[in-house]
Amino acid sequence: MSVTDGIAVVTGAGGGLGRALALELAARGVRVAAIGRSPGGIEETAAMAPEGRIMTVMADVADADAVRNAFAAITEAAPVSVLINNAAVYPRRDFLDESGESFAATVAVNLGGMVNCTRAALDGMVRTGRGRIVNVSTFADMAPLPASAAYSVSKGAGRILTRALVADLGDRFPGIVITDWMPGMLATRMGIADGLAPGVAARWGAALALWDDPALNGAVFEMNREVLPPRGLKARLRDALLMRRRPPRVIPDS
Amino acid sequence: MTADIRETLWDVIVIGAGMGGGMAGRRLAERGLKVLFVEKGPQGYRAEHQGIDPEMGDPVARLLRGYWPGPIRARIDGRDSEFFGPIGAGVGGSSVFYAATLERPERHDIEAIEGRPHPTGGWPVGYDAMRDWYAEAEQLLHVCGQADPLSPEACTLEPPPPLSGVDAALMRSLRGAGLHPYRSHSAIRYLDGCHDCLGTKCPRPCKMDGRSAGVEPALATGRAALLDRCDVRRLCGTADHVSHIEVARGGEVFDLRARQFVLAGGALGSPRLLLASASEAWPEGCANHSGLVGRNLMFHLNEVFALWPQQTAPDDGPSKAISLRDFYHWQGQRFGTVQAMGLKAGYGEIVHVLGGMFDRSMLRHMRALRHVTRLPAAVAARVLGRAQVFVGLLEDLGYPENRVTWDASAPDAIDITYTLHPELLARRRAFRRAIRAGLRGHRSLFLTHAPELNFGHPCGTLRMGLDPATSVLDADCRAHGIGNLHVADASFMPTSMGVNPSLTIAANALRVAEGIARRREAGE
């Protein structure tokens, strides 16, 4: 079974990068399930693709029960072979304006959504031992910007989730391949005005999601290039001595 | 579901769902008996593909993966060490991780023949009595391969897949040296897209093991059930009868009842459970009148060497399909088989070998130095190039002081005491000399230097024999004096033989199960 045989689920597909990813996958001949919080956005996305290529599923990714139901509906059509965890919110809010509840609500979407969707997608993936999960990530956790605490914390936790998933599943299910992807600064509602067109980034993201190589498990990509894990001086020296240095991988076919 | 299981009086409870328990349970269920498998580890997911990772130390993570959770705490030649062995805990037991080499022993492994006396005088069951069980095990496990040209005994083998280029070159090369290589006997069906799961769980019913050829067909009969993640704490009963077992599962402790019990927790696990079952009825432990429960522990010694084919061989992967028995019994001495390990002498394997040497050396307490082994390994990988890795298995003999013991304060730790006897060390030197001499004309290099025990091949700890004073089990593998307690794992073996134990475990488990079914039919 190849990853293109099943359905690719894209969360947050009602606009921005999620819409572009869904359309790019559909253009590559993949069946797509577009998950969104409101019907308007995802239906618009589906209408932009060839007839019948994109199914729309309304669900709030923060709601575990809704996500379970959504995946049950999708799986009835075909097994889920690809998941792109894209849905996220970025409320610009001074920490002094946050309440425990408002902070937790952001975490519930950005981290909880990733957990809910990944958990639901894995039900089918562990049966076949195959699957592809791409977590849309940022470097926001490295040096949090002002008025971005909940976003930085939850997106950083998402990156930890990727590593934790690899620790739990990597050796047992080498055919379930999980990677982080930083799309770059985009010209979307969440991004910056003079950023990258989401359609350009989506070509990288879709190609990465369809790149089904077990050796990618746990890898981190920024735009179309791999970000190698930071290495200390000693480790770099040892790599050089043993000729183990390898160049960062580049996403092919994008 | 467990409420049903708890209220049932089972025909047979099988403790341990590995190769022995799996095959015994399958035969019993197929013969119409109601069978419950009680397994310490998890059933797991069928698509899992992990191998055994000796570096993984966390007991929760280990058990989830089907590894025995605790360490082996070994006192070897008086020196203490602690490490994780290649021991499974889960459906299929250790066999889901094995390399599926299922070779029959030689006649002299089991009984005395002219010019080849047997160290114990012979097993209470002779080769001819075992032969049909071997044939049946070979059939159920889909063993493929080629007959050993040196053996007069026929095996029941399916044809092997086409020989790889590297194996063909090695065959020619070894034959040219006057040796008798043949296609190893392997329980892999080579289904389309076979991953060749040597050392890893097979995600499909392609590698045949205690799970795919034992527990799964047993469950498919509809007469067997499985209780996984279930710790058996003790056997309970009267002097001559086991009435129930006390188990712990998910924080609950309860009893499970059956008419017959088959113990198949492995040669390290089964004797420990009997020792843990000491009670008023069995003050020395269950079935331990002889005091021999846990004793006569045997392993094989691994003699690992790299071998270069004489002719240039195509570089199409590691050899895994060749065995030879030219050194099996040599100038009156009991050695064992030689087989390809399915490894190329590449960088990783050499790091592993060197790392293992390091762990056994005096430097082992300085962990930081362990990385130093990587440097010579990088050099060695260049020098070794395309060598293939072989292992010679040297038969170990039973000594009562070599034993596995039970520590109630650390139930998951496997405590063993083992002394390398001068007799074994002398035989080892002779084995290595024989291999070296026999491979004349080939470039070869031993990768093991200090004696290396094969912790994946434990056996002998509940010895089968006719005399209750010098053995634990009778010829039917029933405990002397306890009519409804049977053993179906490697514990029964009076000697360790010169081959991998799995086929013998499977064959004997079928024999034990058939005995239970027949006695039941006879109304005993």
C-alpha cells in the first residue's frame, strides 16, 4: 500500500496554508479530507478542486469527540494514510491579558488538535503499519515574541509531541513516518503581509507529506530543506573523523 | 471478557505464549481442548516491526515492545554483571525476534551412538521417537532449506528461495575447501514483499514463530483464549496436583483454574515460577523434590567470525542462508553447527561486537569510553569490506551449580549463576582451531575473543529424566510426582545440542500436547 492509496487528512483546511495544502494534494491526484471548524471555508476549498477530490468534514480539532467522529466518517470512505496537522490559532495577546482559560483554549487547538487528530489517525495506521504524519511547526518556541505566549508554548509542545511520538512508535512502526515542517513566513492571516504565497509553501508541504521514506522519521524540514539537529563540537568532530557527516535533505518534486 | 475467563474451568492453562506454549496450545486446541494462554507480555499490534533493543532500559517501554522487562543479573565465573538479554515477553515470546533458523539436532545430540557416547547416557526419548515430531514441527512452521549432505537423516523441508549471488559464491567457495555447506533451515515463507524479519517482529504471517504458527492458529480454532499482560505469581495445589494459578493483571490479583497446566515460560522463566511457588505443600518450590529446579542451566557459546569468499562475490547483501556441519562432531569432540548470521561485517555490526566486548571487559564501568569502540570499528569496517559473518554454536553441558534462581524482592530480574567449566573452555579452543583449520584457504577473522554465552539459547533448567532423584520431569515432560503439570519449553532439555533450540522446543511441545490429549481420551 502506498500513501497515495488512502485519504490525506488536512486540518485547518478552510483557508490559508491548509486550503493550499488540500488543493495541492488534490492536484497531485490524492483524495483529501478537509477538516475545518466552520462549513463555509472548507466547502469553498472543496469547490476550488476537481469535483469529488476533496471531502469536507466539519470538526473543531480541540474537541476529541468531534475528531473521533470525523475520522470515523473519513475512514468509511477510505483508510487515512496521510495526516497534515495544520490547524492552529495565533491570538496576539499580552500575557497580562490572558486568563488561564484563554491560554488553555489556544493550547487546546494548537497542541490538543494535534494530539486528537494524530491519535485518531493512528488507529488505522497501526493496523497496516503504514502512514505519513506531517506536523506544521514553527520556531516560535526558540525565542517567543511578545504577545505570543500561548502560541509559542503550544507550538513548541507540538514539536515535543513529534519527538515523543517517534520515541513511542519509531521502532515499532517504522512505516509510520512523522516529520515536523516549518513552512516559512507566509502571506496568510496568521503570517506577514510580504510573506510567501501559501501555494508555494504548499508544494513543499504536499511533496513532503507524500515522501514516504522511513528514514525521514523524526526529521525537521524548513521550507524545502531539512534542518539537521544541532550538534556539539565533539559530536561534529567525531562525525568528521568517521566521515558520517551528511548534507541536509531537500524535498524532491516540489 | 476477563470475567468469563476467570469463571471457566479450563481443560488446559498454558503459561507463556512463546514457541513452546504456542505450539502446545495450538495442538491442544486443535485436538478439541479448551485452552487458555496466560502471557506476561502484551499481544501487541500485528504490524509491529521492532527488533530487540538491548539499550532500552525502561521496563515499561520494554514490556510494551514485547521484551522481558527486567535485566539479567548474572554472576559469571564469580563476576557480577547486569544487562538485558534477548528474551521476549509477549505473544510469541522470544521467537518473534528470532532469526527463524530451525535446524534438527544430530542423532548423537539425543542418544549415544557408536563412537559418540552421550554425556547423560541419552535423553529418555530417543531420536527415532522424536523424529515424527520434528517432521510435524517442520511442516507447521513451513521450514524451507536443503538437506545436510553429511546427515543420513531426512528432514521435511519446503524448497528454499533462489540463492543470492553472494550465497552462491560462498557455497562454491566453501565446497572448494572440501566443506559441505547447505541451505539453512529457515521458518520464513518468503511471501511477496518479504521483509526478511531476522531479529525483528514480522508484520505479516510470513516468518513462522510461536505467534504465527502457534497462538494465532490456536485462537482461530475458537477453543482458545488469551490473557495477555498477566503475571503468574504462583502455582497452587496439593502435593501431587496443581489446582490453580494465582495471577496479577492490571492491579488485580485473582485465580485461574484448569484440569491440566502446561508451563512454558522459557528456561529462565519456568524454573523461577516453580521456585516462587514454594508453599506448605511444596516447601522447596513446586516440583522440586530433587532440588534440581533451575539447575543445569545451559547456553551455547557463540564463536563469531568474519569470512571472505575466495572468489569475488556480487555485493547483493548479507548471507543468511548457509549452514555447515563439518565441525559438528570433530575428532571425538562435541562442537556444534556453523551458520551465516545474516550480517555483513559492516560498521554497525562491528560496533556492536566491540561494544559487547567492552561491556564484558574490566572497562565496562567507564561508560564514556564505550564510544571509543567506534573508532576501531570504522577502521575495521574498511578492512573487513565485504566479509560475511558466521557463528559457530558450541554445545554447552549441564552442571548443577549453573543455575537460575528466584529473588522475591525483584520478580522481573532474572538471576543466573554460571561458571565456565575447564572442559567447556578446552572444547572451545578445539572448536576454534577446527574452524580455522577447516577454513584454510579462506580469509577469516574471529570477532569473539572472550567466551561469549548465547543468552538467547537458555535450556536445561527442568531436566527431563527417568530418575526422580536426578531430574525434574519424566519422559512425557510431566513433573515427577505432579500428574497435571507439564513443561513445554527449553527447560526440559537434558543437553543443549549443537543446534538452535527452537525446532526442538516446537517438536517437543507438540509431543507433550499430544500426550495430554491422548491421556484425556483414555480417561486418565
